[in-house]
Amino acid sequence: MKIVFCGTPQFAVPTLEALITAGHEVALVVSQPDRPVGREGTLTAPPVKQAALARGLTVTQPEKIRANAEFRAQLEAIAPDAIVVVAYGRIIPPWMLAVPRLGCINLHASLLPKYRGAAPIQWAIARGDAYTGNTTMLLEEGLDTGPILLQQTREIAPDETAVELFEALAHAGAPLMVETLAGLAAGTMKPQPQNHEHATFAPLLDREDGRMDFANRGAHELYNRWRGFQPWPGAFTALNGKKLIVHRMALTAELEGATQTAAEQNAEEPGRIWVLSGRIFAACAGNTWVEFLEVQLEGKKRMTATEFLRGNPLSPDARLG
């Protein structure tokens, strides 16, 4: 088929590659504009653009698409059989939905109608889900509300981070899109409407989502949020008035000896720090604990808990937050 592909981040690259390998004609690749990256603000092409150019494909990067007459004329002239959309980052306007004869087909990284929105992978982990998956769907004007075409399910490992799950779902979703297009071309694919009553939302992440709330969240919830919010906004708190980033953490079932006794006596003090044999433990809501394995204090380098304690001895009444 003749296809227009819309995508921006690395998550979309495996699907683009799979469509080419499957023999489809990718007549145009649409990606977001190049953006400044890093401290020096170096203008950098998004991964989809880089992959497309490496394949010799035509790329366009409109800043806006809703009322873009030039872009509309370009798509209508191509007259694609389908427009494939994977993490493009723009709402597809009604005029664009009507261009391809088979519709605009989206790969979404959740089991719709669960986790509609911008951050389905992050929130599935942050909320402690045991499984997630991919969905291919026909786009319509609503946000991730269109009819479902195919779905695949995948377990989420207890210690898996969003970074790892992103890569896994990206590679699993690529053949799912190829299978979806084959079914549409053959006329054997029957779109199924979503049950809107079961819909949940996965909003775009905010920097404050990474702030650790020891008073109101237990250890499991804080650990899941840390896993889900990698690489951004991560997990952070404050120590002695300075920002403390927690790069790695672990759940801990119990503390030992005198430290455990002292901790139990201060169960009402979430945010309290206990140091034991070069290890750092933090009290959470519900008399639960997390261990900080690797941290970074504001203005300092990233280091293990043991390294941190060598240069930053903590007072007995040290608290976080």
C-alpha cells in the first residue's frame, strides 16, 4: 500500500522500519520540527526523521497541521491508502482523517480504553499494573476513542522501568501494525468500538509528578512511581534544603536490630532517614520503607549511597521533603 507515516520519537522507529520491510511504499514521513537538545541547545532532528533520511525517504516537518493548506495539498496529492500514526505528538485534524481510503491507523501503547492520553506506559507502571500492551485503532476526532483493530498483551515485570517497557512495546507494536494493515487491505479486519465507560486517562507528565511524598504514599507506590517516571521526571525530594535526586531505589521488607526498633518507635514520621551499614533507608507512609541505592545532591555528582555517606554524614534527626 501507499502510506504516509507520522511519528517523532524513537518509539515510532521500529514501526516505520517494519512497514518498509513489509514492502509498503512510504510516500512521505511526517515528523515534528527539529528541537534544541542539551545544555548547548544543539538543534537535533527527531529519531523518526533520522531513520527516514537514512532510508532515503521524503520528510516534512510542519510546525502546525490543522490549518496548513500547503501540507493538506501535499497529502491529498499523494492520496495514500492509509496514514499510520505512531507517537507523532499532534492531534490529527478532521480533514486529515478523511484523506486516506482506509483511514488513519494509530499504534497506542496501552490496552485501550485504559490509559488514553500522552503517557500510557509511564502511568501503567506508576499505578502498579501487572500487565499492559499495544492497541492498533482507527483514529477519530476524540482522544484515543476510535475503534480497536488489534491488541496484544504484555506483562510488566516487578522491577521494570518505563525506559525498558518503552523499548519492548515499540518492537512488539511494529509487527502488530503490519498485521493490522494486512487485515485492512484484505477486508478481514473488523473494528470494535471501545467501551467508553471503562476509559482511564494517562495525562502528560509534569515535573512535580517526580516529587516524593513520603507522608501520603507508601513504599510500593513510591517505588512504582520511580520506575514509571524514568527518565523524566524521575524521583526527587529535599535534604537540608537542597534537591536530592534518587536515581536508583529498592523496596525493603524490614530493617535490622536497633535501627528497626528505633524505626518502629518513629513509625509516625514518614520522611525520616535511617543509616545502617552504609545504606540509606527512608520511612514512607504506612510504616513502610524504601532504600536509596544511588543519589545525587543538588550541585554534586551522582553517587552510590555508600559514597554519598562518606562526604555527607547525616544527623540522627535528618528528614526528607
